Amino acid sequence: MSHLRPIDLGLALAKLGRYPEALEAFTQGGDKARAYNNVGVICLADGKYAEAIAFFHKAVALNPSYYAKAHENLQTAQRALEAQGAAAPAVGTLPARGHNR
């Protein structure tokens, strides 16, 4: 049986909407700020803009030096969400466990 690398496991779990587990897997392969950014990137790619915004905010809050990349991703997600006519989530609001659209 082959073992998945933490990043591969994190990607798979994030695609399934299993965000807490994805964060845990990504954290095994790097730091927490990067883990939140990684889940945000998956949400952004899947069109889950409100969720992506929440994850990018958390990445920046955890590590302000990670600001540049996470903030760039955050702006992309906010523009996409605004294009849909939806409001951005409150800062610090993360999607519920197992949230999957």
C-alpha cells in the first residue's frame, strides 16, 4: 500500500470539502499559514469564493509575513465573489466541518 504525501492528502481532502482534515494534512507538510492558504486555493479553484476568502484571511492572521501571497489570493477570491453579487464572509469566519457544495 502506498502512502500519500501530506500535500496530496490535503489536496484530496480539500476537494472533498473536508477542510479540518485537509488543514491537518497540509500542516504536516508545512506551516499553518501555508495550510490555510492551500485550502483557500482549492476553494478558489472550485468557485467557493466565500470559503476561500475566509481561509486566506486566516492565513494572513496566522503569519503576517505570509501576507503577500495569501493577500493576492484573497483579492482574487473577493473579486470573483463580487462578480457573483455575493457579500464576502466576516473576517475570521471559516466554513463548517464537512461543508461541501
